[in-house]
Amino acid sequence: MIDYRTYLEAFNETLYMTALSTLIVLVLGLILGIALYVTSQEGLIPNRFVYSVLSVVTSIGRSIPFLILIVLLLPVTRMLVGTILGPSAAIPALVIGATPFYARLVELALFEKGKALKETGISFGATNLTIIMKILIPESKASLVRGITVTAIAITGYTSIAGAIGAGGLGNLAYLYGYARNRQQVTIIATVLIVALILVIQLIGDLTVKKLTHK
């Protein structure tokens, strides 16, 4: 019999993997997305070669199935974390798997108003850094929040896959104690908790976007 403390521990592990990975992806994805926009044909510093390299790397990162990515990164994970088991061991794969996804969303968000905002900044004599930090990002905040919300939800789904192969969390609980031992109740409860977490993430994202768009 599995008591509530086991479910709570698994939920906390999933929350830890999701929160930490999302935070890191927010930073790295923002940097990569800005680089993609800036070096694009319509960007502030057009550079076809740099953009092509970044675009190819991003596209490759998005195309690798997450389960295969985890396996490919096992040596890197062991080197960085010291183990391939547990919630912390899932972080490298979660970050690498989700960063290209969010970077593309950042690029698209900046493209929405980029041309007009870029011309406005240039007309006022603003530097490229000022245009990015003081104009483009502030004006694109709602879209960026929508993007990180979608990414966080995707990461939550990834944690279930990672959990099934030893990362812990609700995915591990559902697979190891539910499916593998034919305990359907465990699988259902774990699934409900994952869905509840996703709904909370979506709610936070929606409220944040609403607040930003009504300022």
C-alpha cells in the first residue's frame, strides 16, 4: 500500500525537476532566441552564417526525441551530476531538450513587433543593446511568458519520461509502482497529480499574461 507521503515525495521531485529546468531554460532560451533574431535577415546585426549555424543547432535539438536524448546524454549527466539516477540527473536532458524549443518561441515573439520597434529605436539613436533590453524584450513580455508557459508544460511531460527510466517523480511512480506492478490506482493518481501541476502552470501563465497585457 502506498501512502500519501510517497505521492507527496514524487510530486515534489517532479516539481523540482520542472521548476529548476524551466528557470535554466528561461535564461538559455532567451539568450539563444535573441541571438537568432539579432543575426537573422531582419535582425539588428544580420549574419547569414551565424544565423544558419544557430538555426541548424536549434532545429536538431528540437528534433531529437526526448527518450533518445536522455540516453545520448548519460555520459554527460554522469560527469556533471555524478549519477544517472534521481531528479537532479534529469536536469541536463530536460534543459538541453527544452532550450531549443523555447528559443524558437522567443525568436517568433521578437519578430512579432521587431521591425517597427527596431526602426523606432534606431530613429532615437539607441544602441543595439538598448533596443534589445529596453524596447524589444519589454514590448514582447506577454509573448515571452506565453512561450515559457508552453515550455514549462512540455518540461513537465518530459519529467514523466525521465521518471520512467530512473529520474524519480510522478513518472517513476506511475511506471514502477503502477504499471509494472499492475496497480492501476497508483497510475491514475500519479496522472491526476501531473495534470493538476500542468493546470496550475497554465493558470499562472494565463494570469501573468493578463496582467502584462492590461498594464
